Amino acid sequence: MEEKEISKAVVKRLPRYYRYLGDLLSSGVERISSNELSDRMNVTASQIRQDLNNFGGFGQQGYGYNVKYLYNEIGKILGLDKTYHMIIVGAGNLGQALANYVKFEKRGFWIKGIFDVNPRLEGVAVRGIPIRMIDELPSFCRENEIQIAALTLPKEQAAKMADILVENGVRAIWNFAHIDLDVPEDVIVENVHLSESLMQLSYNLNHYERDHRKS
Amino acid sequence: MEEKEISKAVVKRLPRYYRYLGDLLSSGVERISSNELSDRMNVTASQIRQDLNNFGGFGQQGYGYNVKYLYNEIGKILGLDKTYHMIIVGAGNLGQALANYVKFEKRGFWIKGIFDVNPRLEGVAVRGIPIRMIDELPSFCRENEIQIAALTLPKEQAAKMADILVENGVRAIWNFAHIDLDVPEDVIVENVHLSESLMQLSYNLNHYERDHRKS
């Protein structure tokens, strides 16, 4: 399948399509029309048709989408038909939460190692994976061909750690540290800034209340 | 200060301004020009001027922005000059990670309680806060005037829990469960879908590689 250039906004919506289609598949639904999908997802049917047209459509007029086919195709676009070697750097609660999340492995993200600076954590196993010390990190990344690293450590250590990871072949950083990383252009950074998400919540909470009072 | 209607895109950028200004403040910087801020934040200076103009500007031509003033004003817009009563529902690794994150309290988000369904966790303290069982949740929410709930539990339980929270006065849900919540229009939902973030990372990783190979 030949892909067209697709916009960032569409890419952002793809994982949600993937999730809904996966749920439909689990419930045994084989076909769905854009109207039904629209009702479930609370997105207009025309938005759905437009988004899916980016990938050549998949749908037949009056016949709906083949759920399994669409699910698999979107999975391929998202790169979920491959497997990735991943490590977690920072074995605090957040790092351990990620390590315990088995769904990631089902999607092809194999957690090969967990690292920390705290010597008391050395050798402690999280879901069978022993926590290793940072001095082992460079050789571990190279030997295990690690492509993705989740950074779940304090912001003070994150920048230096990102440099080490990139030097040792890591191609993508899933960054939970509250800092913008400065990495080479060909390294992917996906940020999860929890504080910023909470601030958006409080903005919306206040502004909903304000707008509500006015009316 | 009178606020104009501001766009969602600007609201999304505000927490990042807030973070940079906070860092500048900690380093003792009192004034900064839009050009300097632009260099640091990797955003164009004209974008910065436009964004900050939404709030009446704050800057004087040729004199730069007063860092402390701007930091405080953006904090007010984000609602960080108030305090909020918050609970965490789901005391697994992720819930405990949030409970341990002291910065939230510094920003005015007071964690008043942590809840779980697992009886083995009853009474276990996380940063001095005892984990309570779900049957106490309704009265706890009302008595402690809980406004915000973080939902860090499996998706199967999330929808029902959201209903209970809303019935007991919770006005905003910080949703980490991998599901779209169906709540009344006046309830704020801020989603953090970690799987979807990881899928965007893998999309970008694959498409960077593909685009790179082509050239």
C-alpha cells in the first residue's frame, strides 16, 4: 500500500482509531460503517472518511469497513507490525509502572532492561527484569540493539542521559522528564509532561467555571 | 486583567512558557527579550509575542519581559494561584508515582486521598497518605470537597468509577485509563493515554527512517 503524506493531526488520531477498532474486533464485530464508528467515537462521519482516505480508503460505499483489515492496516502504519527493543531509564514508581504494563509487549515493544542510579535497587526484579546500574547502560544498549528508551528520571539527570543513549544507538526517546531534550535531528523524542497535562486540566476547570458563571 | 478568548493551541503552549519562566526565575534572571526566550524555547520570537499578546502583552518594546510578573500572570491564567483538592483512584505503580510527585502540591494540587479496590493495600501509606477502600470514596469526596480525581486504574473499572466520582461532586478527571470517558458536559476530562503516545513514537520512528532511506 502506498501512503500519501499525512498530516500530524491525522497521525495523532490514528492510535484512537486503532483502539476503537481493536475493541470492536474483541467484541466480534466484522464490519462497521463510518456512521456507526462516528457515533461510537464522537467524531463526524466525514472526518472519519477523510482520515481513512489518507491511506487509500479501505471502505466500500454502502458496505462499511472491514474491521480486522482496517485494524491491521492502521497497525502497520503505526509501525506495530514490528518489534522494538526498549529500555527504561529510571526505576522509580513511574519506571516500574511502565515496566509492569504488559500491553506494551503485546504491541511489539519489548522491555529488555531497566536502569537506575540507586545502588539499593541493583538486581531487584520488575516483572522478571533485573534493575541494572547506569554504568552498564552503554554496552547494554549496543549489545541488545536498543532502539527506544523511556526516560523516567529527574530532569536534572535527563539531558546527560539522553546524550549517552544517543551515543549508544538509541533512536527514539520517550521522555517523561520535565525538560525539552536537545538531541540530533534524526532522533525521535515523544514527550509526556504530566505537570503540563495537569495545568491544562486546571486551565479548563477554571475557564469552564468562568464561562459558566457568565451565562 | 481582562482575558481575550484564547485558542486551544495557545493554551497548550502556556505550561511550557510557565516552565521556562520558572527556570529563568530560579536562575535569577529578571528580564528577558522575546528573542532570547525564542532561542531558549526553540519557538520563533514572533510566535512568542503573538502568544503573550493574548494576555495583554506584558512586554515593553526594547525592554523585554519581566520574568517574575509574566510567570505569575501565566500561573494565574492556568489557575495555579488557587488550591485544589485531589484524589488518586488506583494505587498501583502509576497512582503511587503521582502521589509521590511533590511538585503537584507546590502547584496547588493537594492530594487528599488515595483509593484502591485491593484489600491488601488498605491502610498502606504513600507519602503519609493512607490508601483507602473504594466504598469510602463517595463520602470522602463530599466531605473533603474533592474537585479533581486522577484515574489510574484498569479501563474495565474506569467508566463506572467516573460516574461515582461525578455523582459525588468531582469536577475534573485526569484520566490515565485507556478509554474515553462519557461524563456530563460540565465535567473536565484531561486524558493521558500512554499507549497512544508510544504509538506516535513508533509512527515517527518508522516514518523518519522511511523518509531518510528515500533521500
